[in-house]
Amino acid sequence: MFAHRGLAVEAPENTMLAFAKALAVGATYIETDVHASLDGIAVIAHDPDLSRIAGRDVRVDALPFAELRKIDLGDGQSFCSLAEALDAFPDTRFNIDVKSAAAVGPTIAAVIAARASRRVLVSSFSESRRRAALRGLPGVVSSASAPRFAIALLAGKLGLSPVVRRALRGLVAVQVPERALGLRITTARMIRRLHAAGVEVHVWTVNDPLRMAELLELGVDGIVTDRADLAVSVVSARA
């Protein structure tokens, strides 16, 4: 169960309060996103700019971290760095989506400084960003980039299991929506083929408890959700 940007229904997304709220209801994994500030700090933020969450027409990478820290996101929260979050929640596992090429180096530095290599999973839609992050973080696990999963999905639908295995070699998971490229991913057959390739299947973003239960019944290994509070009850009921 991955708390998507923390428990953002009770606090501003991707803030320390959102993470604390998610952990308080029983989440064990935090899903978050990283950009780089102007001065090269790994900043926890989903969007490249501040328009949606702060109403400002400026990019995250155009401001130094000290200025980002002054921006009010609501509930007394502001932007935090990846280093701060890893330090504040030392027993929590983080799923980190590296959102830009500029964020790769700062992400590596933050994970190393926190000695958090064993409790992070690095992800990115970009294969080049994923590879670059892993080069700086030997031993850190990662999920499939969009290009690698696209190959695996098409091969899986055609029953080409060796191609699926090659496409996903070295990865621990695929983190995917229910549909991609016009194809349904969350079928029992596709999930079996992905499992046979040695990866877990994590599905995003699922907020309906009934659908969470259905996906778990299909064999999905992880649910990425905005409603960690509801997901805890679903998992507890199954247990």
C-alpha cells in the first residue's frame, strides 16, 4: 500500500504533514516525487511549476530552496526536501519518482546522505533518468520506466514471455495504471505473465475500496492510493 503523495485528503500533498498523516493511519510506504531547486536541492514536488498547488506562475527549478520553503501550501506546510523527509521518517520506505534530469544528482545525494538506500525504490517515466539514478545508487531497486514497460505489455499481450522477461530484467516492479496503450493491464493473465518475469505489479491510482479488493484478488502486489486510510481497512479485512 503506497500512500500517494502522503495522505493528501487530510493535508497538502507531498508535505511532511501529509506523510505523517499517512503513516498515522497505518501506511508503510510513501509514494512521492522529486524535482530540483535552482540551487540543486532535491525538492519534494509533483509538478514542475507552482501554478496548481500555490497559484504562482513559476517553475520549481527557477527558485532556490530557501525561497521555496517560504511558500505557504496550506495547513502551515511548505515545500520540503527529500533529505528532510528521509531524515524525519527513518523507518519509512519511500517510492521516489524522479521527475526531471536535474533532479537525478540531488536525489542521489539525498539518499546517500540519509543512508536510505535499502528503503527506497527509484522510479521514473524516463529510462535515462532511471538508469542515471541507479548508477549513482548501487544496490537500490527500481521499477520499470514507460518505454520498458511498453515493450513488456505488448509482448505479454502477444504471449511472448521471453521478451517480457528481457524487457523487465533487473527490475523489481512495474508501477502502472489499469490501462495503457489502449490495453488493459490488470487482467489475471497479464498479471501472471508479469509475475513470471520476476516483478511485482503495483497499480495507480486506486481510491475505491471495492476496486482495491478486486485488484488484490487478481494478484496485484501493490496499490498506489490517495486514500491510505481506506486501503488500510481493505488490507486488514483480507488479512
